[in-house]
Amino acid sequence: MYVGRDMTELSMMAKSDWKTSELAFFHHSLQQITPYLNSEGQTIHREIIKEIENRGGINRHEADYTHGTKTVYD
């Protein structure tokens, strides 16, 4: 279950100020409903994708005994 700031709060902030877990969660959520998004939703999703790309992606490069290689947003 996602525990963090909701889209109402995040929409008033620059994407560069979002946490990686927030980007990952909302990217995953919007990706699931892409066919149903209006133009505003598509724009927000594109901005999230662009920020993820600007950060070099969201996957960890190394796993250790406490973390996998995938960012968990729960």
C-alpha cells in the first residue's frame, strides 16, 4: 500500500522535488490506466517519465541482502 503524498499535494510541486518512490508509484498507476487518460493526465504522465529519465531511471544497480534492484514504492 502506498504511503505518501497524494496527487493533490504533488501537483503543486515541481517533479524534480518528488521522491523517487512517488515517481515510481504514480508512473505505475498512470501506466495501468493509460488508455483512459485525458490529455491532462497524459501530460502529467509524460512529465513523470521525463523526470525519471532525467534521474537516470529508478532501478537500483546493485542488490544487497536488504534491498533488491527494483525501487519499491509501498
